[in-house]
Amino acid sequence: MKYIVVLGDGMADYKLPALGARTPLQCAKKPAIDALAPSAEAGLCRTVPQGFKPGSDVANLSVMGYDPHDCYTGRSPLEAVSIGIDLKDTDVTLRCNLVTLSDEPAYEDRRMLDYSAGEISTAEARELIAALKKEFDGKDFTLYAGVSYRHCLVAAHGKTGHDLTPPHDISGKPIREYLPKGPDAEAYLAMMKRSAEILQAHPVNRARIAAGKNPATSVWFWGEGTKPQLADFEEKFGVKGGVISAVDLVKGIGILAGMRVIDVAGATGNYDTNFAGKADAALAALADGLDLIYIHMEAPDECGHQGDTAHKIYSIEQISEKVVRRICTQLDAAKEPYRLLLCPDHPTPIAVRTHTADPVPYLLYDSTLREGCGAARYDEESAKDTGIFLDAGTQLMQRLLKRA
């Protein structure tokens, strides 16, 4: 038996008037997914435990079978592991976004125009981070380049307990209320202000402005954490697992869990990602000895943050056609029995442009069974109508592997 998780990050949503009071999942043309529903288990699952903020870190840990109560130490250290940072027990890490702020004279009066600096390229971002490192790196802080707008700051012998807001939570809002608060807040704010001075005249930003793109006008710190530890996935569940993702967060979870982390050419973390390449890489990994593959696709989440309804629907359709159909067709042709779990980690509704903690719809298909729970298709309403509700995201992995 092979096991596949197809994780559409932020795929669930609210009904939108512009879509005739339907969600993107309800509007998307996804015949390959909907064809599985009548013979699958479908329902709702709470992937974000009570008391936790609804982030992809907590939610993906849950779906992967790890209880955040036991192992969660913050978002940025998970990304730091993927970047290759050797963390000490005394280090505190922070996620460092390159963002676009408005240009009021006083930093505190500016607004968050773009949490991703126009989806800045990794090559451009590395030039900007290199310029900032000359100023920031020292005995207290070290800045590390990541992918696109996602980077990492390590504070040696740092303190925790800061109030730090994810920039995607405040799109379009004044930043004054959301500036760092806590024991090292003054140092973090000083670095953010200094970054704005350094980045203003950088050639990369001048070129982006000339090309009509959003410049990276500041860094933004959030998601603090300390060195994490996860139980080995194979020891925990008895199967060899792998992870396919374009983002450091999910790769970091995979590395910590001892899973095989597989890179795919053309994987971008947005709607232009190589959907088919991820499916092909998953099939190759399963044929090469893995029992389980966790395919993470960031595209619906990014579209939700951007308020981009059309591309969120497009992303869902690509997941259906180029991932689910491709995988099911090839495994069926090979007469390879498999179980497939399809779900988001959390909703990222277009209307609010950030994550919510609402339960998510899931679909669990077993190629060897033909009895389902009555769902005619896969979406939020159909999942709710089955009456099945799981109160912990960890139950999804247990059910996929028939441990519960």
C-alpha cells in the first residue's frame, strides 16, 4: 500500500458574493478530485488546535501527525533547519520578510503594501540580504538568505516572548500598532528602520521600480522560535516518508522528521509552480522505495493572501488535473493499491486575506474500497454535510495509515 497526502495550502475559503455565494473550491472545475468523493471518506477536521494561531507551521505539523502541544517551538526555526542553519539551544530565530511599505517620512506612519515585495526573486533577494548582512551581522545577530521574500534572523542568546505580527495579516494597514513589542523590540525595530535606509537606493530596487515591480523597502521580523525536535517519522508511523514542497517551512518539518526532502525544478510556491513536476516526483519517489509522500502546494494560500480569486480557483484546478489525476491514473494503471488524503492545512479566505482557524474539509480515498460516506463532490459544504468531524489534525495521518 502506498500513501499520498495532497496538501493544498490555504485552499479552503468562505462563500464570496462575487462567486454567487460560493467558495473557490465550489467554483473550481476539478473532476479528478470530485470523482473520488463518492467512494471516499469526507468530513471536516480542526487542524489548528485551540489556543494556537492559525499558521501553516502548526497546521502542517498537525496534518503530518505531530501534536503541536508536544513539539512546536515557533515557525522560524523550522525554516532555519531547511536553510541549513546549525542552531544552538541558546539561539532565537525570527522569520525575516522582505516587504514593501508605503513611503511616509516617519517609519511608524507607513502601511504594509506587500508582504512579499512583489514575490521578489531569490536572486534579487540574495543581493539585498547580502547588503543588509554587512550592517547587521555580528556577535548578537546573523541574517541568513532563504527563498524569495522569506529569510531568517538568528539572535544569539536571544530572548523570547515578543509580540510580532505576520506581515500578511496586516496587508494594506498602517504598521504602527504592529511594530515589535517585547524584551528585544527596540533592537528589532532599529534594524527594520535601518534596513529601509539601506534598501531605498539599492540597485536591485531601482531596477524593480523601473520595471513596474514592488521594491523591497524594509525587512519585517515575526515568527520567533527556538531549536525544535521532532520524532523520526518512520519510527513514529512505521512507514518511509518523503516531502515535496517549494517552501522552507515544510521542508524543515520534513528534515526534522527524518523524511526524504525532494526538490522539484520549477517549484515556486505560487500559481506558476510546476504542478505536474511535483506529481511526477512523487510517483518516482514511491517507486523508489518510499511508502508515503507529502505533496505540499503553497499556491492557493498565496492567492488567498493576495486576494486573487481567479488564480486561487486556477490553482485548485491545477491540483486536480496535474497532481491528483496524474497520480491516481498512474497508480491505477500499475495496479498499485494506495490511500490518498486531500486537504488544506488551514483556510486562507479571500475576504480576509489571512489564515483562519476554521475546520478544513478533507477527503480520504482508498483505491481498494468502493464505499464512501455520501459526498457527491469535494468542497467545504459537502464535507460538512457528511456529519464527520475530527477534532484534531493528527487524526488525519492516523486515519490515512489506518492507525485509528
